[in-house]
Amino acid sequence: MTSLSVETLAADAAEPITSAGNAQLGIAVLAGIAVIVLLITRFKLHAFLALTIGSLALGAFAGAPLADTIKSFTTGLGSTVAGVGVLIALGAILGKLLADSGGADQIVDTILAKASGRAMPWAMVLIASVIGLPLFFEVGIVLLIPVVLLVAKRGNYSLMRIGVPALAGLSVMHGLIPPHPGPLVAIDAVGANLGVTLALGLVVAIPTVIIAGPVFSRFAARWVDIPAPEKMIPVRPSEDLEKRPGFGATVATVLLPVVLMLVKALVDIVVDDPDNGLQKVTDVIGSPLIALLAAVIVGMFTLGRAAGFSKERLSSTVEKSLAPIAGILLIVGAGGGFKQTLIDIGVGQMILDFSKDWSIPALLLAWLIAVAIRLATGSATVATISAAGLVAPLAEGMSTGEVSLLVLAIGAGSLFFSHVNDAGFWLVKEYFGMNVGQTIKTWSVMETIISVVGIVFVLLLSLVM
């Protein structure tokens, strides 16, 4: 068996571990994905275990030796965690510092103090987008929901008019912008440039979040007109703090890794000389690891110390931030194992063989695959990981920009129509006090708009790149 490294994931599925024909491989892929879907949806098994069992089933259905399948899975798991595990951990630490120090509340309060009336939905999408950069989606929801409910109640606004823009901002960041786990894994799988993907992701994200947020919220408010549920307005995280970090310092800390990575991408494009001194420096400080590590270290002073945290409190905050991401890391790792198994049994070459006769663009194919897995499993992260593994060979021969657009196409597809098999669906339903029908009319439709508008802008960008 030839195990493929992270660097060769975008290349051919060289020397597959099974000589099965395309028909058998196609059936094996469908059966493997069906096993994962069944275990997650029917038996409520944790996604890590479902992906692990599904990978073994995939190899068995394809006729691959069990030992080779196990080796493929463990190789993919190790490579994926090595590639993105530290970045996810650093993002979690930064997010925890932002929340516990009151920095997130400071951003919220400052922007809301300057917004009113018709500007409020735009203020909410801005808040959610800025805060959503370093935070996982679920953490962002927990952090922002109290603000949404308070603003809706005190300002007598429609809950949907305020809530939908905030949810759109968080969701777009989650699906399209690194350092969120899904985009990071897709970047790793197809060999994309993180800085270029981040830059193009922002280009796609801005119009997408406007259409799915403030614009769509007008219609959502008409379809579902409900008041903010009193019982769901909790105490805000920073109310027990004597002081909070400043607005400027907080925003600068949150945007620091983004700026460093964008500077690296810009210098790589403009200078384009590996021996140039400036490019050597920006290649180091703009690497994801250094950019996020710098933001965490700076955040300990601009957020933690500014809020009066002692050294012990800072240490405790860092420790508490890492425990909740254990499950995420395991899911991402197992997804990487599943992806590597797909590639090693020859599925990548099978897709290349089939797609030669198709008139469908590679970007649209990637989106459709992610949509199908998202609808089946309910998990945006699982959809992104699985789709990235399936379409990785299509990245061969693509330009740097096209490979980044492939990542964004997968990310957009992973957000399509969240419904009852998605934990986010129930989280939004309960926080906003809606029934299932109302949640579908608002949250599910909003997610679909994000997905469709996202792929439209990705395809438009592909015409000019």
C-alpha cells in the first residue's frame, strides 16, 4: 500500500490499496457514507466513532485488506490532526480569552451604542462577523444570543430582524473563513494556500452575509413574528468583572491573525520571490501557527491582563478552553482518516475518470457533494471533511486561486439547509423559543441562502481568475 502524505492529497490516488472497478468503488463509497449517516442519525453515535466505523466499512466494501484500511485511516487521522490540531487549539484559547475577559461584550456594547433603528440589523451582522472570526459557531451563539434577546426586548425590535443577521454572521464565518475547523481541514486536504483562501473567503463572505442577514431578515420577521423569550435571557459573561479591555485593543487582537495572514498572501503575490528578505519574514509571521500564536500571546495582555486577570486566572482560562475542543479534534481527525481511506482505495481517480465526461464544473461538483453529505449527516464539519477527500484529486493542475475557490465551494455546500439532524438547528430553536416549523422558515432557509449565494459568488470569481 502507498499511504499518501498531507502534501500529496491533491494529487492522484497513486497505487490504490484495492484493484476494485469503478462500479464497486462507487457502491463502496455510498455504502460507507450510508453507514456513517445511519450511525449518526439513527443510532445517535458520536461522529468520531461513526467516522471510524464508516472508514473500516468503506475499505471492506471496496475489497481492501483490513490491515491496509487501518493504516490508511490512522495515517489520515495523524496527518489531519498534525495539520490543523494546533490551530484549532489556539483558536479556542483566543475565543475563550475574548469571552471571559469581557472583550466580546465590549465590542457588542460599543457598536450597539452607536447603532439604532434601521442600522441595528447591520450592527448585529457586524458584531457577529467580528466575534465569529476566532470563535466556534456554538460558542458564538451562546455568547451572542443574550445580546440579541436584550436588544430585541429593550428596543422593541422583531426578534428575527435582530437574530437572523447575527446568526448569518456566525454561520458564514464558520463555513467559509479559517481558522474554523471545516475550512482548515479542506485547505489541508486539497493543498490550498491559507492566505489566499482567507482573502477570497472574505470577498465571498461579505455579500453573502449581507443577503442572508439584514436583507433576508426582513422576510423572516414577517414569516415568524415572535417576542424574545424571557426565560432565555441569561446573565452576560462579563457582568461580574470590575473592568473590561478597551474596544480598540480588543478588535486589534481579534483581527491580528487575519491581518498577518493577509499580509503574507499579499507579499507572496506582489513579490513572488522566495529569496526576498521581506517575503521570508512575512512567510514566517503570516503562517497560521505563528499568526494565531501571536494573537493568543497578545490577547493575554490586551484581554486577560486588561480585565484584571491574575497569572493563575489566565492559566485557568487557557486550560478550560482546551477541554471542550477534544471532541472537535477527534471528529476532525477521524474525518481525515475517512478522507485518506477514500483516496487510498482509488476513489479520487474514479471521480477523475467520471468527471472527464461530465460538463459540470469542478467547483459545482464539489458544492453538490458537500450539500448531499450535509443533508444526510447534519454536520457541516463532516460534510466539509468528506467532500474535501472526494474532490481533492480535482485540485491537480488548478491555479492557487482556483484551489482556494474549491475550498470555498465545499464550505458553501456544507451549510446547505440545516434541519432536524443538525445540532445547530435545535440550539437556535430552543434559544429563540420557536417551534420546528418556525425554525425551518427562518434558520433553515437562511442557511440555504448562505449556501446558494456563496456558490454563486464562488463561480463568479472563477470566471475572472
